[in-house]
Amino acid sequence: MTPGSGLRSRLRMLLILTGLFSLVTLFFTTSNFFMYLLEPKDYSLALWQEFLLYAIRWLPWVPLAPGAVWLARRFPVRGRRWPGHLGVHLLGSLALSAVQSSLCVAIYRYPVKQWVGLPEGIGPYLSSYWLTFLNQIHNNLLTYVVILIAVWEIDHLRLYREKEIVAGRLEAELARANLQALKSQVHPHFLFNTLHMISAMVYEDPARADVMISRLSDLLRATIDQPDAPTVPLKSELDVLSLYVDLMKARFGDRLAVAYEVEPEALAAFVPSFSLQPLVENAIKHGIMPRDRGGAITISAHRDDGRLVVGVSDDGVGLKDDPETLLARGVGLRNIKRRLLGLYGAGGLMRLANGSGGGTRISLEIPFRTGTD
């Protein structure tokens, strides 16, 4: 904190205290003044004179209140030392009350009585320090207690708010760490599967294996160059996916056909990074590979009422097991489902079902978000 900011903070506190004790002064002034109006007596003070008397009583607390605030924070009444701290506050309240009484008498005797003037017999206790001290001790003790309680409550609320902020940051960091851990599991899973396919072809078809190694190199390079972010534009995701599709076409040749049905508007929407490759891999492995004649895969994306729907359909053998069982069993699909939960909560859905014309369709439904959202 710079000296200038510290001075501004102290001035701001004094202004706030002046306003608060001015309101207290006005409250007691009007209360007392209206009481005399309702019960007429021999009373010769005007409203401004009544206000002046109460101002003499309450405004000395403006310079004294920071001392009470300091004592409240320095000696909290909790823990093992609370009896000693309670004694400190008792002495502190008496000391501040003594100073307040001295200020009242000094202000009344000199500026007010000499320059302003009040009717005779008004505020007789102000002419004596001890009478002033005894007359105001109860109000002063109550004022000190109110300041203590206010400071402790404000500090408690501030501490609670700070803990909420820290907890929110920790929760966000944990969510990012979990998402990163899940993402890091997808890459090795894909890599091991691909290397296994290449190793199976090295002796059967060395030329095709060589092409696959080249495609794998391109894919890994694109994956490494991709921003390390939980979500990327769909266009970037499709660019990386096309390299994987080329790799699979190098293996299956004419047995694999891939088509894209993507609305131009959907290309700017953000999707979980490296999420489409496991869907296509799953369609090839469970839908296309079991058939000798191969099959076709369609990758689609469109906007539907504020949501992005991305689908991977195949014309393969279809589902033989319960969809939920398949989603829980597959490493790639299970991780994507967890990532959707971490990124979108209940707003991220994954659906797996038999296609209307045969085969299987798996789709992701997420909020439609772009870089400008």
C-alpha cells in the first residue's frame, strides 16, 4: 500500500465516521426536540441548539472510533486468551470514555459557550468533567460495544467472502486439472491402438504400413501444435480429425468411406479438444471392422436452439449391448463423457443409439459457444 492510498483510506474512514455519528446526533436531537413539543414545558432551545448539544456529545467519537476499531482487531474475544482480551476492552472502553468526556467539556467551555452562547442552565453537567463522565459513561460503553460487534461482524463477512473466492479458485483449478488428466489419457489410448494396427501390417503390407507411419507423424505433429486448451473451435478439431481419417483410409483403403455434413455456422463453435477422434475410432472398431465389406461413416454438426449437436454415424453392425454399458466400458468414450461433465455440467450430453437405417449413431450435445461468447 502506498502512502497516498493509506492517507486516502484514513480520510475515507473519518468521513464515514463523521456521517454515522452525525446521523446519531440528528436522531437524538429530533427525538428529544419532538418530545418537548408533544409535552410543552418551559423549554427555550431551538432545534439547531439542541443539535449542537448532542453534537458535543457524539462527534468526539469520530477521532476516537479508530482506536476502538484497532482494539477490536488486536484483541478478539475468542480462543484461550479471551478473558484477558475482555479485560483489555473494559479498560479501553473506560479510557476512551474518559477522553470523550474531556473533549466534550473542552468543546463546550471554549468554542460553544464563548462564541455561540446557550441559555443559562442548559447542559450544566458539561461545566464539570466528572459530571460529564458519569452522565455519559453508559452511552460511551454501549457505543464501544457496538463498534466492537460491528468490526467483528464486518471482518467475519470479509473472511467468509475471501474463503469463498479461494474455494472457487481451487475448485476451478481442480476442474482444469481433472480435465487435463482425462485429456492426457485419451492421447496414449489412441496412440497405442494406432501403433498396434501399424505393427500388424509391417510384415503383411510394408508399403501401406509406411504410409500409415507418415500419416501418424502428421497427426501427432498437429496434435502437439494444437493449443493446450480444454476447448477448441470445431474447425480446428475437424482439421486434426481429417489427419486421423487419412490414417485410417491408408489402412482400410476402399473399405472405409467418410463423409462430412457440417453446417458452416457450426465451425466457429467450441468443442472439447480431441473429442471427435475417439468417436470415429469407436465407429470404425465396433461398426465397420466386423464386416468384411467395410462401411461408411458420416460426421455431422449443426446448431439446434442454442446448442451444438455433433454426431458420428456409421452403417455398420449396430449395437449389441446396452448403450450405457458401452459408454462405461470404453476408455475413450468414458473419458469424453467425464470431460463433458467437467466442462458443461448437466449441459453436456452424450447419446449412443442404433441408427434408424441400421448402424450406430453417437452424438455430443453441448452449449453453442464461440470465441466471442
